[in-house]
Amino acid sequence: MYPYRIIKTARSLNPYQINEINYDFVQKNQESLYNKLNTQLNSIKKIMEAIVSSIDYVYQYQYIQLEKDANNIKTLITQVEDNFKILKEYRYQILIYPYKYVITVPLLNQNEINNENYDQIQKVQEDIRNKLNTRLKSINEIISNLLRNENNNVCKLLHIQLVTDVNHTKIQIAQVNDNFKILEEHLSGNTEDNICSICCTYPNSVVLSCSIYHKICTNCEIELDRCPFCRALF
């Protein structure tokens, strides 16, 4: 008469075991379990309603057992609902929120910049700056959408992470701006007063000059002890 002695089990999900590969399977499994538990609970309630007015002691004992089973199932349903919250949090953080990756912004070294690699370095910095600005704009849009659901605990947690990412992205943009200043300093140093008289380029370190002020860079100076133009000592 009572076909519900076998009660489904519901285990707590481990957030660290959820990934993009198994997310759909876990979601579907939890939904199936949730539906089965609710079906089981509704069936038990119907049986309880049918015997609630019975004076038969056998049925009264069965009612007590049914009530225990109903409470156990309610506990399991609560556990599945908690699992849904974990899945929802993962979905927000990983699937909906695509900005968990890190954009690295290395500090430029003035001594590593020259006329040959200048254009390439500038292009890389412009690309990084564009990506960071796009990232910042997108994160702010997500924050605006989350504020509509600020009572949701999952949204609150994600909002904290987003604000942290916004601040970090602003710091990175400031770093890129500093790199552009270094590039500008390199250009400002490319003057006739800073050209090597031997290799005729604008190296970073034109530090030597003879008595007639022929400029020699450190790369060319390695094999010289006199100015090749006037033979004066450095």
C-alpha cells in the first residue's frame, strides 16, 4: 500500500568539482532528482490526507511513518535547492561572466626600446589598452544589471568580485598609460643631439663624446678607445 519507503538521496555539491564539461550533466541530474522528490512528497501527502480521519491504529501508525518520510524528503529538497544555488553561482562566475582571465601588463624597459621594435611595441600596448577598456566597460554593464537583483546572495558575491576586477583593471590601464609615457620619452630622445656618429641610429645610451663632441653610443664604443673621426681620446 505504501510504495515510498525507498527515499532518494541528495548530496551536497562540491563547487570545485563543477566545470564546463560536466555542468549540463550535473544541472540535469539535480533537476531530475528535484522533480522525483517533489513527486514522492506529493504522493505521500495524498496518502496522509486519505488516512487522516481513520481510526484504525494500523493506519495511524502508518501516518506517523509517512510524516517522518515527508520531513526527510523536505530536507532532501532543501539540499537540492542549495545545490541549485551552487550551480547558479558557477553559471554567473564562469559561463555568464567571461572576464575571469587576466591580462598581463609588463612594465616597459626604456633600454629595450629602439627604432626597430618601437612600432611593434606601440601596437602591442595599444591592443592591450583597447582590451582593458573593453573589459572595463563590459564589467560595468554587468554590475548595472546585477544591481537589479541585489537581494540575491549569489549576485552579491559576484558583485564583490566584479568591483575587485574593476579596480584591478583600472590599475592595469594606468600601467599601460605609464608605458606610453616611456614610449614618448624614447621619441623625444630621438634628436640630432642623440644620434651615434658611427651607427647613425638613436640608441638609448649615447653617453660618450670626444673633445669635438662626436657622439658615440656604448654599443659602438666597446671596440674603440679613440674617436674614429678626429682621433681624440674619449
